[in-house]
Amino acid sequence: MNTYPILEYDYSPSAVLEPNHHGLDLELPAIAVFPFLGDCVENYAREHDLPVLATYDTVTKAFPVYKVSDAVCLCQAPVGAPVCVAFMDWLIAYGVRTVISTGACGALIELPENALIVPRRALRDEGTSYHYMPPARWSYLDDRLQRCIADTLEAEGIEYLTCDVWTTDAIYRETVDKVRRSRAEGCGVVDMESSALSACAEFRNIAFGQFLYTTDTLADTEAYDARNWGKESQLPMLNLCLKIADTLVDQP
């Protein structure tokens, strides 16, 4: 027993409730595009007449899983580490072996809105990852996928920054000291899911890759700026995710 329950990691690979407990007759494509992009995913699916393969049901909302091809599916990732990891764990249980994601992040250093970030690792300042990995300061994204993402951006002539990401559960507790400490450790941006998703991927032995785009900025800790929340990036980021997925289909 630990003084702090969050640090009491259980190494057992099994749980009372498993993600495939419904026992669905379902085999999903091996590659999932799993972005945090608001209504953009549903709009894209409707415009391209993508069929629904399955639905992940939560108490508040049902999330469709769309078929892009025999090898690729597409689904909106819900914001926040617990629910997005539960959804990804369910995808893995039904056949997904590679997950590509994109979404918004806050700038911790001087970065313009809509700057692209390819993270190296994620600072684990959230709770979900501690149920998938033993206590540690960092979780790591898949090297091969991060290289594939970077190669795709370079081929498209898109500039990007490589840095670490601070993942936190509490957007209203991004205090001045926390911002400064995470920045001192090499974090250029902040999000709410990266460390948890990468921990789940490592636990389930699948590949997880992600790139982010900047929205608001906390670089000036005395004057927060929401800017335009990167709205114009959503569709271009989705198209880049799908392009990366197609690249992975063609790889051995």
C-alpha cells in the first residue's frame, strides 16, 4: 500500500471489466485515425459517405467508427484522458493495432497559432496513465510513427517543431509555477491526453503516434491569450492524419 493511491500500480494484465466485455462480433481495420477535431470528423464522414462500422457508446454520447478503407477506420476522440483512453482501449480490443491522432495544444513558449508540433514524449501530469504504466515522469510515443509523421510533414513542405508535451487533467490549474516547471523540463506545449494515450498503447503493445497544432498560448503567464483556438487547422489536420494512415498502409 502506498500513501498515495494513484501510485499503487497493479501489474496484472487482466481486469474485472475488459474493453471487449460486450463480446461483439467485430473486427476493425488495423489502423485507426483518432483525432480531437470537434465536428470536423462527422462532417468529413458525411461528405464522403463513410459507412459506420461500429459505435462506441458512453453515457453522454455515442461515437461512430467510420470505415475509410479495409485498412483504415476513423473516429472522433473525446476530450480528456479517461474517456479517450477507454475508447482507444475498446478500439484495440476489436482489432486496431496502430493509432494516429492529432489535436489542439496550448503553447507554453512563444509559438504562433496553428504551429505544428511532433512530440517526443509526454510529461505524465494526469491520472489515467498511472493505471496503465508504473509511476514514472514520462511516457513515450512510438518512434517509427513519429518519424513517419515528420516525414509526411516534410514531404508536404510543412514546418514543425519537435518538443515534449505536458499532459494535464486540469486546464484551470495550469498555474504560473506549473507552466514554468514544465517549460524548464523541455515542454513546449500542453495537452490533456498524450501521456495517457501513449501509456495505454505501450500497455496493449500497439503503436501510437500523434502530432498537435497550437491554439491558445500560456507563454506569457501574466496575459493568457485564447486566440482563435486554431479552428482553421481542423480539416487540414484531419487530411494530414488520413495521408499518414495511407502511408502506413503501404509500408511492410
